[in-house]
Amino acid sequence: SHDNADIKSQAEALLADAVPADRKQVLKQYRTATRDLEGDGDRGRVVFKNNCAACHQVGDLGVAVGPSIADFLPNKEADQLVEAVLNPNRAIDSNYVSYTVVTLDGKTHTGILSTETTSSITLKQAEGKSTMILRQNVDQIHSNGVSLMPVGLERNVSIEQMADLIVFLRDWRFLAGLVPVDEGE
């Protein structure tokens, strides 16, 4: 995500081989969702609601825990969207790295570090939940180095459903009537 285009290009080339083998295979299979299938945005809305809305918000659907995916998606290629969904650890904004906090009583809490003060830590979690932990009760805190978004969505979303999801993510504004469609075109 570097501002310098040359550095960004070099980093992308170097990190391209960093994709785990299992993710490469899944990505190869699921790219057919954007190349060979014509998705349906209304069905995609249902896929989003059932699989993504606990942590992402698009329009009035879902909860804003993870990064906004509503504003930049129309500018992304469909293959990039598939990769972002199926390989969430490829590119993680530092504000959305998962943390684990273990308290003195042995309880484990995982989430995005949303607030940190001298006296407490607050983790933002799925479904808009938050957990505030007093620092005096913290035994351990560490970054997991990965996204809060789990790997393995393909277990719940078929290739056909992925095609529907991509159409919904790219066209939700039109589907929701937020952008008028010119019937003359």
C-alpha cells in the first residue's frame, strides 16, 4: 500500500509468491466465478448477509467491524475481489489486525484493537460486539499478525454463490436504488 508506485509494484511482485499453496488452489478454482459465471446481485445480497454482514457493512446491511468494503469495490477488478474475500491475510490494513488478550483469570479474547488507554484495552469483535479489558487484568496481549476475517469462506460459499456475491459487492448501490439507472442506455 506504499504511495510510491515503484515500491508498491516491487512489493507486489515479491509478495506474489507468498500466497500459501492451499489459497492458490482455491483462488484458481474460484476465479471461474468471475470469468465464466454471470452472478445475480439479489442472490449475492443473501450470501453477503449470511457470510459477511457480521463484520462488514454495505449500505444499510451488516455491521462495520472490519474495513469498509462498500466504497472502493467498484474500482476493483473481479479477480481482486475474489482474492480479497478468499485470501484475507494477503493485504491487511494495520488498523484491522487481529489481537488476542489473555486475562489473569485465563479468559481469551480476540478482536481488533479499537481503543487503547493507559488503563484499558477495547477489542472490537464480530457482530459489532466490543470487549473492554482493564490493563490490570491483562496477562498477555499479542498481535496475531492476521486479519480478523477467517480464511476458508469457500467452505460456506460455492463458486456460483461467489459470482453472486461479487455482483452484489460491485453493484449494491444500483440494486438498492441509490444510483439511478438510465433506462435509455
